[in-house]
Amino acid sequence: MKSLLRLAVLLSLIFLFTSRSISSQERAHDLGIAIESKAKQGKNLENSIGTTLIVAAGSLPFTVFYTDFVFDLYRFIDKGFDVQYAPWPLKNQYSVALSSGEKFIRVGVAIGIAAAIGLLSITIPYH
């Protein structure tokens, strides 16, 4: 139960640092039902996929930075504020090195969050 709570806090901190605000404004014509041709629907799908990939790739460096910071902060708190586990700005030559498994998890979480941000960009209306 304690580890589940820690995981929930960790994920909420990551989401807090990487989430973007979404505008809830809608145009008047967005409220109506529009019938589009098959060609236009295909083009919109291609544009949406391209936008998703570009936004996901663009957000990846930021998600990696914030994910590393949150994981470092979590590990620092979990180890009782031991100086060897200090987060990034306070690291020195005596800091504990990351294992390859920890690096893999951090990058995987960052890629997952970047993909979620890219998919979230589809829902934002661009005018």
C-alpha cells in the first residue's frame, strides 16, 4: 500500500510538471455537425498524426528533464534526505550512480509522457 501511494505521488508530480493547459474555447461552427468528404477526413488524419509526432518529439527533452528531477527528488526523500541521493542541482562526485535499470525506467516513463502529450495535442483546437 505504501509503495502504491509513493507511485501515485510520483506519477502525479510528473504529470504536474509536464502537463499543458488546455483551452476550452470552441468556435461556433465546431458545435454543429459537419459532413466531410472522405478525402478531407484522410487529410485531417494525416495532419493529426504529423502534429502528434512533432509535439511528442518536441516535448521529449522537457519530459526527460522533469522525469529525472522528479525521480531524483523521490529517491532523495525516500532515502531519508541522504546527501548521496541529492537531486540534480545538488549532485556531486560522491552521489550514488544510477543503475542501467533505473535509467531505462526513467527514459521509458519520459517517452510515455511525451507520447501522451502528443496524443493530447489532437484534442486542442488550432484556429
